[in-house]
Amino acid sequence: MASPPATLDRRTLLAGLGATALLPTLSANRAFAWQTRLLTAEAGSLVLRPGGADARPWSIAGPPLKFAQQDTPGFEFRSNLPVAAVLSWRGIDGVPAIEPLLAQRPLAAGGAANFELLLRHAGTFFCDLALLGDGHAKPSRGLPLIVQESKPVSVDRDEVLLIEEWRVLPDGTAIAPGVEPKDAVPVHTLNGRTSFEISVRTNERVRLRFISACQRSVIATKIENYEVRTMAIDGQPSEPFQARNGALVLAPGGRADVFIDVTMPAGTSTPILLHDGKEARPIGKLVVSSEPPIRPAPLPPAPPLPSNGLPERIELKGATRVDLALGGPQGDWVTPASFAASTAPAFRAKRGRTVVLALANRAATATVFHLHGHHFRLLDKLDDGWKPFWLDTLAVEPGQTHRIAFLAEHAGRYLIESAATDWAAPRLVRWYAVE
């Protein structure tokens, strides 16, 4: 299986993507599954430059979103923002009732909406306010959603690492995407901090759930001197593989679950590096504590994560085939603010049938494609096989065409998104139907 190469320039990052304390008990989560959880869009607090102003990003306030597989939690979403707001969920398959702009309409200030999430798959997911965020007065933040496997997973710790990117002005304020950055500089945060430290113990196994809530940039994260074993991509289990040189490539919205076994002696500090295609910089570090080793020796290699039941094979013969141009003239792509659910879909598919999309990037810069409602396989060049992992997000280089395939399992109407890897570029949307 391909993994990110060692040379981390911008082209390598983008090209590489296409190839690429224990949690609460399940019973405790299920005991609270009936409760309606309140999520509120409101101004948050975040200082992005020492001594600078509070950026006051628009955030989602609410309880930690940790559930068990097959839970169906209920939510009430309220907006206290001065602009229209809608929640967009990353990686949740087959729940058309939560689809933004199609089933969930944008809320005005003081508005509220109720919905349920059917969490049929375990994995790492998140939601955010970014779909309608272009050009607003403030940028927005994401909120992780963790769904635990129904079977035990052999880890001692489970850590969520939410990576967000900002364009920060000299006074410390930040601008939203869709706006020309001018004299703003890029800043990345890890779990809302510009410097983040994780304390670990010798011979401990740690699950790190990397989430890229970056708005436009493809990034790579790297943990030197550790064997970083990739276990899941975009919320779906993969064939385990070692990330080359400890590096993971993530498109905006992409996720990767990795296991690391701490073999370093007490006192060792290892940086977590982020590369944005221009330079590498530390955004956090792992520090081995002085506590005694958690066990005499490291654990044996972990088995694959339990399958979520996605099909092992996809029948490509007789598939519904659609050419979908990205970038260039907008054509049928529109900004989310201009979207109308009455427009014709990009394609329709019969439930139970395979869909093959040919994604051709006509733009002068890499473009990120995101599919709502289903996960897909990245096909080999000759359509004679696919990469051994599932994705819901893919970066396509300028002038390149990638083919993806998915089984249209879930009836409903779902969004598709496209955005160039340029801070000022607009986010664009269309939709598709499974009938």
C-alpha cells in the first residue's frame, strides 16, 4: 500500500494524498444515547498570536461528541450568529436527514433545528460551520465526533488531534476563507493551541486521531523516530501500514487514525511537525514522562480495526459512469450561498448500483473533492483495481483526472463539494441522488 513519500514539497503532498486514558465504556455511552444534546453556533475565544487580539472565531459549543457504534443520538442545533449557519458533517454515511442545504436549511440568528444521527460506522468524524463560512467576518472552528468500535481495541490511550489553519493579521485577528489574505500569515493550531504537549509513558500504545479541519491547505504531519502505523483513513478501517518516515498527508477535512508504541526512554521529547508544502514547523510534541513503564515490553503488532461492513469488492462492470469537471469555469457548480435544492443533480444512481466518477481538475491549482453520504475507493489508472482504503475526500492535481467508485447503498440526496487549495478561492457545491 502506498504511503506518503519522504520529500514533503507541495507537489509531493498533493500527489501523495491520492495514493493515500481509555474512552468511556460503551455501556456508559449507550445509557445517555436518549438525551438530546444542544449544539450552539456562537462566538468562541482563541488567541492566535502572543499578545494579539482574541480572534473570536465562530464555534460550535456543546458537549464532547463521543458515542458507541449504532447509537442514534438526538441533537438540537441553535444559532446565535449574525449570519446564516448550517452544520456540515464529515464522513457520516447514509443519513440524508442531516444533509446541509438539502434537508437542513441554514438558520438565521435565533433559529433552531432538531435532527438525529444514525452512527452505523465507528471511526473519526467531525462537523463544522465552514460550508457557509466564505467571506464572513470571522473564520469558524470544527468539532470532533468520535464513534467507538463495538469490539475492544488494544490501545492504552485515545487522543484526538484537531488541526486547524488560520490566516492571521498583524493585530492577531483572523480572516475567513474566500477572502484575499493580503498581509495575513498562516498559523496552525492543534486542539485550539499554537503549542500542544501530550505526555506518554514508555511501552504505552496510543491511538492518535488526526483530523484536518484546515480550510484550503493540504498538509502533512510527521512524528520523527516513531513507527506511525496507519489504522484508518477518513473514518474507515484500512489495511494497517507504516506511514513512511512517520508522515501522514491530509486534505482539508481528511482524517487518519494511527497507533504509536512509545519505546523512547523517560524524558524524551519528540516534536509533531506540520508541513504545508512550503515549510515544516512544530505544532506539538510527545513527551515521555518519568513514570515507570506501563508494561515490561511493547505490545505485539495490533490487528486491523473491526470492519464497518463496507463491501470488500465493488463490481465495476455495468457501473453508472459520470464525468465530473472540477475547477475552471464554474458551470453547474455554485457557491453554497447560491445553492438551490431545486436545481438538477450532478447525477442520479439506482440504489445498489456502482457509481464511477471521473474527476478532472481543470483549474491551475490542486482542487479538493468531498463526497457526502458515501465513502469511495480510489481506482487504479486502468480501472482494474483500487487502493486498499476508503476515502470521502480527495485532492486532485491540476490537469489530472482521478477515478473513484462507490456502491450507492443509501437512498437520499447528498452534497458534493469542491474547493481549490487557495485561501481566496470559493467553496463550490452540487448534489446527487440515490433512488
